[in-house]
Amino acid sequence: FMKVDFIRTFSGTEFTIFEPQVKQIMIIDIAHALSHLCRYGGHSNKFYSVAQHSIATSYLVKPENALCGLLHDATEAYLVDMPKPIKYKMDNYRIMEDNLYAVIAEKFNLPLVIPDNVHEIDSKMIWKYEWDYFMLNNPQKKHKDFYKSFFENKNPGIVRSEFLRRFQELVKKQNK
């Protein structure tokens, strides 16, 4: 019935998972898929998408890393999000993820290695903001404005639009 060497994406692209090509990478597919993927393997007290996390990350990293911050989890649009303890035990998954990131980096003119600043902010998002809010159900009053901006439970279509808007803004800045 179906070939097993590709997935059909939101845009209708036949995306070859094991041999990704630059022409197959579509920002609409990334925005759509990430806005529908829940972080923490779905084990949070409220739906919180990978796209929401990525948008917040793009605002917290150094300005020169903002586009990379937005797209640091773009591989998950095609490979899905996987909890870190599982991901780090699966060598083939990490190889696929690294290969796919290289293609995404080429498509969007990102560094081939995600900058340390992006990794630092990605980790900081977990321990400073996300864990208390989504896992412990204990939001910190000092972060209420941050929560309101990035953690509100939003319709995936709204988040997709916000992701695309942020992408366009950052690409415009990059091209100046």
C-alpha cells in the first residue's frame, strides 16, 4: 500500500527519511508538525508543543543565534520528539538526526553545529521555566509574564502561525 522509504508531510511532500534532500525541507511542514508535537513525550500537565518551546528559545538566545534557536528542534518535525533518555540510547536515531540537521542547516543557512548558546538556553528552558510549570504544576510568580507569552495552551494552528511569523521576521533580519 505505501512505500516505506518516505513519509508524506503536511505540504504533501514525499520526505525520504533516510536520504533527506534540501528540496524536501519546507518551513510549513516544520511549523505544522512542531505545533502538533507535545514536549516531554506528552507527560506534561498541559499541552505544550515543541513549536512553543522553539519560539521561546529563539527569543532567549543571543540575537545572532535566534534563527538557530527557532529551528534547533526542526529534525523532530520529521523524526518526532523523543524523551532524552531514550534518544541517547539509540545510536541510529542520533545519526539520522545529525544527518537531517545538516540538511536543514543547509536549507536555512544555519551553522552545521548548533551553537553552545542554543544548547544552554534549551537546557535553561527546562530547569528554569518548563519543569515547574508543566511537570510540577507549580508556576513561579516571578515568571508569570514569560508563561503568558510562551506557555499558554494555544490551538496548534495559532502556534503554527506564530512560528511562521517568527521565522519570517528572523529571515528578514538575516538577509539585511
